[in-house]
Amino acid sequence: MRRALLVLATAAVALTLAGCGKKPGFVDAPQGRENDRFPQTYPNPKTDPKPGQPSPGVRFP
């Protein structure tokens, strides 16, 4: 009897956790498409240094 209760409790926990992964079919972006900055190119050519040039914020002796 005790083993059957343990098996049922384990099955209930497993089924409860299995239901957590469901996702909606469609989700709207909260900020709107005009304010969305993703996707973007990486690295950003405006903020990243060109190859062979040191970064402006880090100086090594």
C-alpha cells in the first residue's frame, strides 16, 4: 500500500512538472516593432573597434 502511494505521488509530481513547458502559439512584442533593436549585426560597427586597433576604454602599458 505504501509503495503504491509513493508511485502515485511520484507520477503526480512528474505530470505536474511536464505541464510547465507549454508555450503559447503566438506572442506579441511588448515594445512594438519600431522600438525593437533586435536582430542587429554583431559586432556593432559603431561601438566596436576595427581589427588591429586597441579598444578606447582599455589601455595596457
